[in-house]
Amino acid sequence: MKTAPQRSFVRVAALACTSALLVAATICAADIKVVTSGGFTAAYLELVPEYERALHNKLMTEFGPSMGTTHNAIPMRLERGEAIDVVIMAAPALADLVKQGKVRADSGVDLVQSKIAMAVKSGAPRPDISTVEALKRTLLAAKSIAYSDSASGVYLSTELFPKLGIADQIKGKSRRILANPVGGVVASGEVEIGFQQVSELRPVKGIDIVGELPLGAQKVTVFSAGIPATSRQPELAKALIHWLASPVAYAAIEKSGLEPMKSR
């Protein structure tokens, strides 16, 4: 049986060990694994160094579409149980993963709004897409059309083209680009016109962005961040998400062609 002085010593030692652990936790940087879809990539890559300098954690970043069945697609990564701390993706796709129990229900935070734009090869004529009717004419006249396999491409192929009544007419000259920037095949001349989120087209060299889709054809997509059930650093993941949603990130977000979700 311990004496009173012995018990006091044990308590002091325990407190000292706890304090040492807390100090070590603040000193030792942690690795946080993030998988982001293309829409937020440009802004995210600009913000990574700033976050790492400010918070002293290391972001281990990988990329993948919000949707689809390619190997790198975020839903497929989580389906096979990949350990990821933060996913950044189209909000509807994130909501599906929450319903499936693959992303924590209370973790989702809307980061940005994104619009779809059209691009052509640098120096090529810029077709008129200023109205819905002009866009329809441009699509019918184009020799080839490309769109993504993620949020913007799903909308175009399943909603907009049928709504315009031209889905069957353009089907044979349309290409869905899997897990790669649409701007790449436009820049190479493989396709005449391409559609993707503005923020995904801006970084691509060798293309000209004609403009955003007109009112009546445009679809605004919200990109959100969430914490997968497989996260090994949920508290650090939560802090990172709120940092990305804070005013410190607004300048980089706006520079990439996105609109920050300032009202939360």
C-alpha cells in the first residue's frame, strides 16, 4: 500500500507525463491525407503551403473525381476502405457517401460554388454561347465535343443535352474524358470544344476559355469537404476543413474561378 507521499509523487509524475505528451503533440507535425476532386484543385494547391506554414501539419494530397468508377474516383477509394482524412468533392456526391456511411454525417462543410465553362484550342475561333439558342447551335455545328466524367459532365450528358433536344444528334461526336482534365484534349486538338468547371479549365495551357454557360443552361455546383469514416486524424481533419472554409482561403479560391461560400 502506497503512503501519502508516494501517492502524491505518482500524481505529480502522471501530470508531468501528460504535460510532456501534450507538448510533444503540439511540436510533432501530423500527416493529413486529403483527396480532392478537380473543381477545387487549383485553389487547394495554392493554399497547401500556407496551411503547412501556419499549422505545421503535412498535407498528403491525392486527386480523384467526385463520381464514376475509375480507380482514383473518391467513391471507389472509400469503397475499398482507403484511409483518407479529408475528401473535397461535389456536394451531391458527398451527400451520397454520407448516406452510405462512408463519410461522417456531421462533418460536411460547403466550401465553394463553381460554374461550367466552354473552351477551345488557343487561337481557334470562339463560338457564340451567349444564349441557350446560341449554345445549341454551337453544339450542333461542332465537329467534336468533350466533357468530364464528374459533376459537370454528368449534368451535360444526362440533363442539358436532352433538355436542348440534341442528345441523339451529338452523341456520336461527344466524348466523356475519364479522370483527366478536359482542357488537355482540347489543347491537343483531339476535340474542338470542351466543357468543365471554370476552375479546372483555367490552369490548362493551350486553351482559350470562351465563357461560362449562359443563364438557362448553367448549373452551379457546390464543392464540399467531409471526413471519411476511415480517417485516422478526425480532429485534425475537422480543423483543416474549417481553415479551408475561413476567410484566409478566399483570395486563392476567387483567383481559381470559384466563389467562396461566405455565408455559413
